[in-house]
Amino acid sequence: MLVATCVIQLQLPGVRSLKEKRRVLKSVLKRLHNQFNVASAEIDHHDVWQTATIALVTVGTDGHYLTGLLEKTVQWVEQARPDLPIEAVSITFR
């Protein structure tokens, strides 16, 4: 069994408060879960308005499939939310 993790650092240039940041991230995380069936959460920069780090996690036996799935989630964020530029992406396995 493999546990695949994808960490994405996002810029939130239009966000003006922590409340607005939570609203934006909640929407993104919920849509990622619904569309790709991955677990997701904000993992860093909790008190910074215009930066967010989120993690996506999935479990399976095929590393190629898991990598493809997580790459699709990154592509989805780029296409569905062009207002949230991606600064960095990291995919790891355990």
C-alpha cells in the first residue's frame, strides 16, 4: 500500500482577510474532495492572508495511478482557479 501526498503552495492575491481566505480555501478543498476523492487540508500559513499551503492525500497500490491522480488535481487548480497562482508543488510517497 502506498500513501501519496501532494503539497501545493498557493498565492491568494485578492484576499483581504482571514475570513475571505477561509472561504476561498474551503471551496477549493471541498471541490477537490468531491471531484477526485482525495483528503485535503490547509497545512501551513494559517495566519497569512495571501499565501496558503494545502495538502492532498490518497492511498492505493499503483504509484503511477496515484501520481497521475495528484497531477490531475494540480491541473484542475490551475484551470478552475486561475486567480490562485501556484508557487510550488511537491508529490511524495510513503
